[in-house]
Amino acid sequence: MPVAATPHKANAHSTSEGWKIIKDPIHGFIDLHPLAVKVMDTPEFQRLRDLGQLGGVYYVFAGGGGRRFEHSLGVAHLARNFVDQLRMQNSLPITDADILCVHLAGLVHDLGHGPLSHLFDSKFIKAVRPERDGWAHEHASIAMLDHLIAVNNLEEEFIKHGLDPDADVHFIKELVLGDASDAPLGFEWKGRDGKDFLYDIVSNHRNGIDVDKFDYFARDCHMLGIQKVRRRQHYAVKTK
């Protein structure tokens, strides 16, 4: 049964298992894992409702008012679908925990964005904190993830859903960063044996093709009235 929308919650249908189904204009119905729902319903994640996806573009294209919130849901959806396809079509050692980590990495990859999105880290931070050369919003995203888990007491939720709050959360952070070359100073890159391919799903440093772009190409085109050429689901289904 549909549930009424409440402040700072997603408009969604709930299931008895804790999953939520959210209607999205780009991907249709998005399924969110119960742990992803717990993360989504924190104040730290809900702030993404107030961050414009396209920064200052809104002042030129009046329709460019999409938010980081719905983009993050879309990336989480595509990330889980993509790794599901990999497991179905290939004999790869992908576990349920791996799939959940990729799903969560897609969800939290933009947690660290500031006002006006990329304008914040590409211009503002460089102007007011020039000593932070090399800082990127992904660095803030992984720090925000630690903060989000701590202040909302979510460690037990991670354990409940089969994730190690140390090793798997660290893996999620690595998936957000994509490559050791983008890690902040002092971050220990551990990797996951035999699963380097999982690092290309959310933040692909190999060739730049990842589900983050699949979502924002489609979403930004939709908001700006630009015609899209192909459906991104096709690429996931055809993945080998």
C-alpha cells in the first residue's frame, strides 16, 4: 500500500522486508535495499535534496533544477542492476555483500558535495582554502559516510544486513574513490582480491564509463530538454 509522504522522507511504497520502491522519472521504479533506506533517511543524506545537480546552470536553463538527491538514488539503482547483471552473465565471484556494497557506494558517492555542486570544489574551495590543493568532493563523501554511520548509530544496521562495519565500509569508500590515485592523504588503500572490476562500476578510472555518468547524462538531458540517444539499461544488460 502507498504510504503518505512525510517531511525529509522519500515518496515511496514500503514492503514488509524493509525495501522501498521509489518512482523516478528516469528509471521508473527504483528498488532500495533496507540498509540503503536507513542511510537515505539520515539528515546527512537528506541535505542532498537542497543541492542543485547542475550548479549555476540553473540560472541559464530554468529547467536545470535537478537535485543531488534523486541523482544519488539513480546511481544506486544502476550500480546494483549492473553488478547483478555481471553476476548473472558471468562466472564471477560476486557475493551478496559485494552487491550491497556497490549499491551503497552508488548511493553515497555524492554525499560530500557542497552548494552549487562542482562549483564548490572547483572554484570556491580553491579560492578560500588554497592549501587544500587536490581536495575533491569524494574525499568529503567518504568522511561524511563515517560521520553518518556514527551519529545515526547505523553500525548495527550494517552488521544486521551482513556487512562488516570496518572492512565493508572501507570497501564502499574505495568504490566511491574508484582508484588509489584519488584517495586523500593518509587513506590506506586495501583493495578486494580478485574483484578489481567492481571498482569500475561507480567511479571508473579506467575509461570513465560508469553508472554515475549513465544517470546524469540521462537525468540532465531530461531536465534540460535535450534529446537522449540510447537507453542506459541496454548497456548494463549487454555487459560481459
